[in-house]
Amino acid sequence: MTTNGHRIEFNSKGVVCRGFHYGPESDDLEKEKGSPCVVMAHGFGGTIEMGLRPFAERFAEAGMHVLLFDYRHFGISDGEPRQLISVRRQHDDYISAINFARTLESVDPDRIALFGTSFSGGHVVKVAARDGRVAAVVSQCPMMDGFAALKTFISYAGMGAVMRLTLAGIYDVLRSAIGKDSYRLPVVGEPGTLSFMSTPDAMPGVRAIAPPDFLNEACARIGLTLGSYRPGLKSNRLTCPILILICEKDSVAPAEPARSAGRRAGGNAVVRQYPIGHFDIYVGEDFERSVAEQVEFYTEHLK
């Protein structure tokens, strides 16, 4: 029976990141150097407690170590200002987590895998290419193209909302420059409200996986750079296998850029498409189907 893991912490650029380490529950994948380890983090404004533990538990049951962590500025990790989303810092946190995982007892340092979902589904593409030693990657309902996501946002929220997000981002940057508290916006909101995600399924989807103490806000400055973040364009640099799980009815992370990332990755990519929305993959039958495919993929490429 899977436990909740034990608390760990590691340093990332001088700041403490915290998370949980799950040990493998079988020796099916064990070799002389140890067993493989999956390094996991969440997406846009998310934390460990937002639907990731069930995935970690299944991976551990299949014989893998799991390192599940919160980025700096979020959840149980340190970092000021709180709720700051920085692509560069989150990439660095993944790298720090990978390096830490390689030091854990009975972890095979040559069999480190990555798991990313939503925003981090794009991160893991760039991080794996940067690390160069990652053995396998799972990218779930990934945000592979911020420009495409911006166009989707315009389609449901309108240009006026984009202008308001931009002004909010500038205001947040200016406040930071003069030493004032950050200016934050809701991560998710009801349709018609100013938030980073306000599709009809966004608020119900987050409520289905978020704990009662979920802090639904993020520093507004991330809105200034989202459109230029296009990690899927780098999938051709991957040297390891990647499983891309696409939600065909995704209202947040458009499906077509994920398909393009798969094509760009060539023979390294396995692409699976589900006729579901962005948040469906975390719960119920859709979770069961997707996690089974992920376990099969990891088992095949980490054996």
C-alpha cells in the first residue's frame, strides 16, 4: 500500500525547495545501481497537492522512486515573492531536483525520468534537452506554445482582457521595482472575470483537484512573457523517448502545438490523444486510462 512519501528538501539557486520522496514498492525495475526515479512538478500556479499524488503513487507501485516537489515561491517551498511564476526559475528548479534525485540512496542516476503536466508539460521538454541525461519524459496535456495559448485566450476572453492582463503585468513589475508587494491576479476564474484561465471548465476543473487551502493567485508579471514561451519548438532536441498525452478538447493548452511537438520529436515521440478537456485527465476514468499508459511507457523505457 502506497504511503504519502517522506518529506525532502533541496537547494535551488540558494532557496529551499520542498517536496516528497516515494520509494519503489517493488524491485521489478531494480538494477545494480538502484531503481529509476521520476521527477515531478505541477503546472501554472499549481502545487503538489493538486492531483499529482495519485500519479506519484502509481509510479511507486510500479517500482520507481518518485521525487515530487513544489517550485520556489509556491506551496511548501521557500521563495519570495510568493506566487511568482518564472519559466527560468522553474526550469532551474527541475534541474536542481534532478541533481538531488541522483544523490538519493538506491536511485539509479542514469535512469531519471521527468513528468510534466499543463505548463510543466512544456517545461520537461526543455529541461530534458538541457540536462542531456534524462532517460524518459511524460508530457501530459502540455502547454507547448504560449502564442497559440494566447490566441485561444483571445478567442474566449477578448482583446480587452489581454490589454488588462498586460497592464496588470506592467503594474506588478513597477511595484516590484520600487520594493512594494507584488500585484496578483487569480489563476482561474469564472467566465468573464479577469484571470489567467476563465474558460467554463477552468474553475470546476481546479476545484476538483485543489485542496481547500489552494491559493488562487499569481504575480501578474507572468502575463507579459507567456506568449513568447514556446517549448514545443525545441522537441527536436530531445535525445530520449517522450510520451505526449493530448486532451483533444483542451480549452487551456491547445492540442495542435502538442501534436506538432510530437511530429518534431520524430521517432522519440509516442503520442496519445483523448477526447477530453484539460482538467479531465486528473480524475476518474480518464486518470485511470492515462496513468496506465504512463506506467507502461516508463516501465518500457526505464527497464
